[in-house]
Amino acid sequence: MLEVSGTPKPGNVDRERDLGDLRFEHFMAGAVGSGRGLRRAERGATVGVAFERAVAGMSRQSGGNTQFGCLLLLTPLVSAAADGDLTPEGVSRVVERTTVEDAAAFYRAFEHVDVAVADPPPDADALDVRRGAEAEPALRSRELSLLDVMELSARPQNAAESAVEGAGEPPDEARVPDGNAIEWTTGFDRTFEAAEAIRNDDGPVTDRAARAFLRILADRPDTLVAASQGAETARGVTRRAAAIGEDLEAAAELAAEFHAEGINPGTTADLTAAALFVALERGLQV
């Protein structure tokens, strides 16, 4: 709720801007609906089961997918918090415990809502998440845990790999790896970094959320933008966000531009929500 209430968040739904038929009220209802699954994570349910239940509850509003990616990050974080170890090491232990059953539940979650995703790596067509439950035989034959699936999604390709290693800007066609999957495989490092920035910021939490969104967007290309409009557009969005810094007045102007261009940095919002959860658990007052 705090994430969607942060304003302005260029390209995303917030309390001052809707996206066509996808409205602020849908995000509020989706957040409430996800609670049942997140509470299951708190009570010790496996990540896959809790995530699938959270997505099912989130989908019980008429807007469609509002927080699928948020929940993919929040579910293991809630589990780590319930274990009393909401740290990079603690959440890494949570995701390392995931199994094939968790992976199967993750794929079933795609049957609740339409999720915009990029094409899978060339050697992983049988594991395309758009297959939903039909991918379960492939998961079982390869004995892939949910963490294994995230590692596949986090993997860059060809020129993108060289860019990650410091060889320079990748060409337009290079695939942007999944930002949420990267969190799973790196101890949620961007999430915890953004959480500390939110805690050390001042002013209303919704303003802190908006500034966190801008910092995250300026740091790395957004996966949803890359999936819907191409990798080069995603890189351009990152450069435009970096140019305005944390200026919320300039962000309001950028929000109008992104809205007109149909640019929707949804993965950045996912990370913002995850960071807000960690900040709240670590003492952020509302």
C-alpha cells in the first residue's frame, strides 16, 4: 500500500495517476488480497505455496496483475522475518530451501493473472513461465527448485554478460536479465540497500518511497520495460531517471512523459515495495 501511494513514480500507477483501466484502487485491493498468502509465509508455509496463495488473493480484483513481482520478492522476505533473520544471509537461506514443489507452485501462479515477461533463454523454452502448470513435467524431469528457476532468469546472455563483467554497454538486442530473479540470487542486495536509504531519508514515507523508486530506476534497466518495449528503451529510461536524481518536481514531469510513451517500470516498483517491507521491519515508523 505504501509503495503504490508513493507519488510521483514515473510510469507507474500511484495515488495521482492511473494507467487506463488499471487504477490505484486495483492496487489497494490487490495488496489487501495478497495478505492471506503472506500470512501463510509468516506461519511457516513454503515459499512456493505462500506465493501462489498471495497471487491468487491479489488477483481478486478487476484490474488484473497488480503485484505479482512485488509478491515474488516479499514472500521470501516475510519468511526470513518470521525466522527472526531478515538479513541478506537469512533470506538467502530461505530461497536455498526451495524445492521442485515450490517451483511448480510458482508456475501455477501464472494461471491466476497475465504477467508480462520476456522470452526465456534459448535453452529454456520448456520452462517458459507462460506455460503455467504445463511446465511442471519439465521442472520435475530436471529437478529444478524455485531458486534454480530464478538463477536461469537472472542469467544474462552473450553481450549482456560482457557488460555485466565491465566490458561496456551491450548492444540494443542484448537481453536485460530479470531484476527480481537477480535479487533472489544475490541475497536481495538492492532491496536491503534501498531499505537503508529509506530509513535514513526523512519526510513522509510516501515521499521516501518515491525517492527510493527514482534511485532504483536510475541504477539498472527495468525488466518490465525491457520485456514490453525493448532493452534499449529500458536503458534510456534508466538514463532519464538518473538525469533528474531525486527531484520529485522533475519526477512529476517525467511521469507525464512516461505515461504518454506507455513506459511502465514495474520491476522498479517491486523492489521499492520489498525495500519498504524491510525498512518497516527494521523500525521505519508510519
